[in-house]
Amino acid sequence: IHLAQVLRVRLEEISDELKCFLLADDVFGGDVWEERIRAAAHDCDGILSVVTSRYVERPWFVAEWALFWFQDKPWYLVVDDVELAKVFEPMRRRQASQMDDRRSVERLLRALPVEPTGGRPLDVVAAELVKAIAEARAAVARATLEANVAKFALSLQKRNVDAYVVEDIIRAGGLPKAISAAEESDESVSLRQFGVILV
């Protein structure tokens, strides 16, 4: 969601004509979110799907896109950390943009049916967007690592270390923090569990 929010802010800065609907920001407590999605699909000129490894597995990923496809409205794919082969095949009929590739993002910006305002060159805007996405991705990774280290420390106290938490910590490069948390714990059973998970 955080990446989509960053993308939304940056896209709306490009042109006064460009207004984005984002479920996480535009649906509020008490709203019937399915109706809000239908209304957005009716009112919006197209859909830009931010495809992540988590989102591509959700059934609403295809359903949201299909609302636009059935209306013969354009769609754009921005891919982040997922293989294109995992994307629903009809969605791959349009060229996907890579969030971490400035040229790819610039081509996406040029493909949008709006006139840029502000006089800033699109290659500069694309470079700034790629940098903002990288910064957002790093912030999310840091927050996730900190949350997992906290879960790990709590699981040491409960003498029940969850393997998935340790795996996530290792993938994020947070092993030194986890070892430090294990050393600070006086629970020898938890330390043995931690050692088994590492092996």
C-alpha cells in the first residue's frame, strides 16, 4: 500500500488532469467498499495496477482490473518484486513498467493520456519517482524488520520461536539484531530453538 500511496502522490503532481483513486485512502469506515470500487471503475478513465508479490496472489487483483477491461478502458501495469509470468495472462497484453527502472517509468508517464503541467521534464520526474519508490521500499523494509525483531524478542520470552519470523529477519539482513535479542534473553530453551531454526 505504501508504494501505491507514493506513486499516487507523484502521479498527481505531474498533471492537474490526473486524479487517482486508491482504495486504502479513498474508502472510509462505514463505506461499502465494493460499491466504492464500482463507482471508481465507472468514473475513472483507466487503471494503473501496482503488482507486488503479495497483491498478485489476491483474487481482487484480477477483479479490480476486470472492471476496467470489461468497459474497454486502458490499463497500465507497474511491476514491483514479481515475475511477469505470475500476472493474469490477459493483463500482460500491455507492456508492464518496472518500478525500479527510470526509463521504464518514463515510458509509462509518456503513455498516460494527460498533459504534464509545471514544465518539468518527464525524465527528471521519472528519476525522482524511482528514487521515492526506493526510499518507500526501504522504509517499509526497515519497519518490517523492526516488527519482526520485536516479535522474535517476544517469542523468546514465551519460549516459542516462530520459524517464519526468523526467516524474515534473515532475509532482511537483521540477523545481528536477532542474535543480540537472543543474547539478551535469559531463556536457554529459546536460544536452543533459535539455533535449530538457523540450522
